[in-house]
Amino acid sequence: MILSKADLPDIKWSMIALLISLVVSGSLVSISGKFEERALKDRQAAQKQLNDARDQLGTAENDQENMASYAMEYNALVAQKVIGDEQRLDWMEGLEKLRQQGVARDFTYTISPQHAYAPSPPLDAGNFQLNRSDMSMQIDLLHEEQLLRLFGGMHAQMAGWFILDGCTLSRAEAANEFSTLKAECSGGWFTMKNKNAP
Amino acid sequence: MARTLLFLSADSFHATIWRGGRLGVAQHFSNNTRGREQFSAFLKEHRDPAYLLVDVIEEDFRLEIVPHLIGPSRRDLMARKFEQFYRGTPFRQARLLRRQKEGRRDDEMLFSALTNPARISPWLDALHANHIPLVGIYSLPNISTPLIRNIASDHVLLLSWEKDAGLRQTYFKNKRLHFSRLIPIGEDSTFSESVATETRRTQQYLKSLSLPPPGEMLDVHIICHNSNRQELQDKLESSSDLRYTYLDIQELGLSVESKSTFLDSDATPLFLHLLTHKPPSAHYANLDHMHFYVLWQLRHIFYGLAALILAVSASWSGIAYWQGRAYAANTEPLERQAETIRERTQRIHRSFANTTVPAADMKTAVLLSRKLDRYSPTSEDILRELSFALDRFTQVKVNKIAWHVSAADAAPSAYPAQVITFDGELQGFGGGYRKALDYFNRFQQDLARRGYAVSVQSLPLDVSSKGSISGEITNSDGKPAQFTLKIVWRQKE
């Protein structure tokens, strides 16, 4: 038996019913599925928020315990002028003072313009902009100990934080009674500034 | 669901509505233009599936043994047989009685047909014109088999009386229909008289066919009402090869779930019930006759599918909605809990002493400075152990020493390493190459023990197979034995 167009009136309402049921069913499934999906996402988001809140609380409680030491160290960094704008005059004065103290036989230095600093490996700087002003030094020494004293003095007596990248220590080509060693060192003055600070 | 049951005999055609096991009042239609118009009007009011039961003399039965075939070959064979036996009628069928157990194992077939299509066609035309779904065209012998299924006999002659047709005698061998005949009952005769005379005649005819074989009993079962039973018993007497049994029409009706009350021995209502109860799959209608029934089935399949799809999707949606509600119910407590914890966190933050710098920034700056402090160790830290080693190995003279920070050499430490390039020379060994190299090796081992990673950039004397001996130990010419070491210093965790 072959169905023809003439048979359509006999089955059209059942076909329409089938189509309607397909459309209605599809809509029902789609709407309820989306509702369930959204509710699940909301619950997952709420669970994540709860986990985050717990983490933050734990961190805050930890911070509360450590805040006294954080504040002390932070104030020390401020006092050392590591936090805030760089103070080149302080560095120049400090280096001149060390020269006068005769920590090394003699030395010269060159400070380059300040640039953004990215530690390697990277560190989380949070809300701070990290900067560095590179400095190269040529130092005449009577003996190796003077080099250590010079950097010790820069660390102990000067306002600022000098990060030493490296040194080359060699015998002076024309050694004399005043200078037997020559050092060439490079590094940079490190500062960090809060991005919200004026 | 209601059904329209149509009964066609030689002189009569009537329609009855069957609903819930009960038959309605039969409406008779005469076989003329007016009768057919009335039938059309009736069909306009009753559009349920229709069953046509035919009880006419013009039904032929033919037993044939045919080869056992399947598929298209069998279909072609049946078509040839139909053309051979019943060319002039579309109302024909073939039923497999049994397959022989020996020889070629051929099929024993019963071919039958309604040989006077003109008797049926007018009513079929009316059904077709009104788009009535015709389930099938059945003959009374064809649907009788269920009535004798529980009778423990291999040779049964079933007798029934249809008021509008006559006395129907149907012979079953091994519960399979073999032959049937209809005897009209005239006005001058009664049901019991006809049974008495016609049964003997039929028995004679069967004997001529050796049915049943000699020595076996022919069981005659008569469908009758209780009111006729005594009269029949009085007229009929069993013999050595013939045995009469009386089947109560009311009990038979109950067995086919009929709720009708049978008032006399007319078996027409019983067979109509039987038709709705268990219609046989084989009948005389072909697909053209059943066209609107196929459409009706298709329509119901579509409606069924629609209902099923709706039910499944509604169930699925219900479950998804219920699950979604459960998720939503779980979400609110989580959000409340998170909010409570956030408030606690804020209270702690507010309790921090520093008022100008946020506590988070203060912490970031401090942790950063702590880590960065380890990025740039003091020169003293880097060189201390090297200095101690040089104090021990006094024959090593430093020519040049350089160090620089190196992130590439940091691993496995988390902080950058310091790479020291050590240019030196060995003094005071003269031509003692072996002694000088041994001293140099011990110097390296000492550095390694002190935590440095040492690799040789250039040896004072290359004694490997790949090298070329240059003899740089201070020799008689006073030339120094120079070497270069790469020494890596790493932060301890």
C-alpha cells in the first residue's frame, strides 16, 4: 500500500499532534534543562564563594597573627626608603661618606635612569610597582676584604636597597702599594611604590 | 473502544455496535440503493474500526500440497495458485495447515475464497467511500477455531445456526479447518430437524473422503441454547462412529468475554463477539480493502508517539526541575554561610592597626622584600666557603674571580643561583703533573663538599684522549698551570 497526498487529511491532525508534542517536549526539556544547569552553576558558584571566603578568612586570621611583624618590617622598609620614590641624593651622599671612610681604596660609580623591574623568577608584587636604577662600579682595592666591607657599608649605613648582580675581581695590571686589586661590579637600587600612592 | 461489526449472509446484511463486551441492536440494511444509502448514513455516525463477518454459501475450500518455499518464491507460488483457483475474486486466502514430516516435507495448504465478490463489493464500496477503517473480512468457518481448541478430539464437526444464514457445518481435523458447508433452513424446517438430517449427509460425504478414518469417532458439537437442547437430544442419537455433544451458547459467550445474554440458539452474536475477542490474522481482505485501517493505525501510532514523547519529556523535565530546585535550595545556605564568613573577615581587616596602608599591601610588600632578599645574597655569603677552601689549598693562586646572578641555574632552588667564574693557577709543582692534577681534584672535591656545584671550564693539564697535551704545569720554563672553574652557589631552602 502506498500513501498518497489524498490520505493526508486522514492523518494530518495526528501528524500535527506529533509535531506539537515534539515542539512542546523539546521546549520543556530545554527550559527545564537550562533551569537545572543554571541552578547547578549557581550552587557551584556559591560553593566557590564559600571556599574563597573561607580561604580569605584563614588568610585574614593568619595576617592578624602576623600583622605586628608585618607592620614592623614594613615601617623598616619605609624608613630605609625602599618603599616610595627613589632618593638619589641619599645614595650619592652615602657613597661619598663611604669613600671618605676609606672603606675601599677608591671607587667610581654610574647610576642609570630608573626602569621597571621584573625579578627573575617572577614574584607577586600585588599593588606595588617595582623599580630599579642600575648602577655600575669600578673599585680599586688593597685586598678582597675591602670589597666585602664596601657592600656591607652600603647595606648598613645607606638608605636604600642595593641589589648586587655580580662582580669581577682581578689583579690590577700595574699593581702598586696603594692598589693591588680591581673590581668591576654591577647591580641596582631597588624601590617599590604603591600604585595607589600619590 | 467501540467496534462496528458487520454481518453479511446470503439474504441479509446488518451492522452492530460492539462496546465494552456488549453488542448493540443490529441494524439491517437491504441490498439496494436505499439500503446502501442508509448504510452510508449509519457509517457517518459510526467511524470506529469495522469487522466484516461473512457467512455465505459461496465460499470454496481447496486442500493443496505445495513445495515448502519461503520469501518471494513462496509469494509467487501463492499468486499462481490464486490465479489458478480463484481468478475472479479478490477475496482469497491461503492457510498453512501443517508441514509434512516425510519426503520433501511439503506444505499442506488450505486455499479458500469468497467466490461471489458481487455480494460483498457494494458494502465495501460504502465503507471505502466513508473512509471507514476495515480491519478485515472474515468468514464464519475461519473464526470458529477457538471454539474447538479445548475439545479433546481429532475429528470435530462443529454445528452452529445463524438465523440470517442457516446451519453451518465445519469440519476440523486435528484442530485445523478442513471443510465447511452452509445449509439454508427453510421455513418448513426447524433447527433440530435440519441438524438431524444434514449431519448424516455430511457424515456420508466425509466418509467418502475417509474422514475420519475407519474406527475413529466423529465428534459432532452443536452450539445451542438450553431451550433447544432437549429437543435436539430427543432427535439425535449417537452411534458407534458418531457422537453428539451440546455446547451451551451462553457459556461459550462467557468464554469469549461476552456480556450479552443469548436468548436462543442463533450463534451470530457469539461469532461477532469472537471476532472482537480474538480475530484471526488471516482473512480475505487485502491491503487495498484495509487502506483506511492502515491510515487509522498510522494515526493512532502518531497520537501514541505524541503522548509517549510528551510523557517522557514531562517526566524528564519534572526530574530536571526537581533537581534544579534542590540545587537552588542548597545554594541559599551556602551564600549565607559565605556572607557570614566574609563579614568575619572584614571585621578582622578592620581590626588591623595600620590606618594609612591597607593590611594587604603591607603584607605584600613585606613578603616581597623577604623573598627578594634571598634573590640577592651578600658577597660574603657567596664567597665565604670559597675563601675557606683557598686557605686550605695554598698552592692555588687566584688570578681573577667573577660572579653574577643566574636564574637559569637556580634549579632545584626556588631562588636565583650565583655563578662564580674562577680563574686560577697551580704553583710549586715543577714537573709533577700527576701530583698537580691530584691536588687540583682535591681542591674541586673540597669545594663540592662545601655546597658548591663545580665544573671545569679548562684544566691545568688535559690528559683525556680528546685533548692535546700542552704541559702547562710550571715547568723548567716557569710557565704557570692555569685553569678555569665554574662554581655554582645556590640558596639553601
